[in-house]
Amino acid sequence: MAVENGAVIAVENQTDGTHSVTIQHAAGYISVYRNLGEILVRKGQTLQSGAVLGRINTDAENSAESSGVLAFELWRDGTAVDPERYILF
């Protein structure tokens, strides 16, 4: 689910058979969601916080690298930041 309101700026197919979604948020923040087996959003779409953007692979045979775990990144002004400093998990 989207961690905050924002716009989808990229939906990509990865070489391992999974997909990723990148969302631009206010104040220079970008969130990246990797290891998705199914994408439910499109580039340019505006999302509200909590919107479902995809599903992870749960069947390891669907992807050589899939572990069934979402990979999440948070960036601010082009620098990776620790999500735990900004998001209550």
C-alpha cells in the first residue's frame, strides 16, 4: 500500500520477473516498492495514502529472485533515507 499521498512516476518490469512501482510524494520524497508480482496502478495515477498498488509474489516459481517479501525504499531529494525515521510501521 502507498505510504503517503502521491503520484506514480514509474512502473517497471525487473529482470527477475518481478515488478516495481515508484511514487513521488510531497517535499521531495519518493517511495519505491519492489518484488511485486502484480501491479494494480499505472504511471501518472494519483494515489491516496493506503491505496493498494500491487501484490507480492507468493509462489517462488513465478520468479527466480522472489522471496515473497516486499522490498521498500524511501528517498528524499535523491538520497536514500531510513524509512523507520519517517514512517510508523
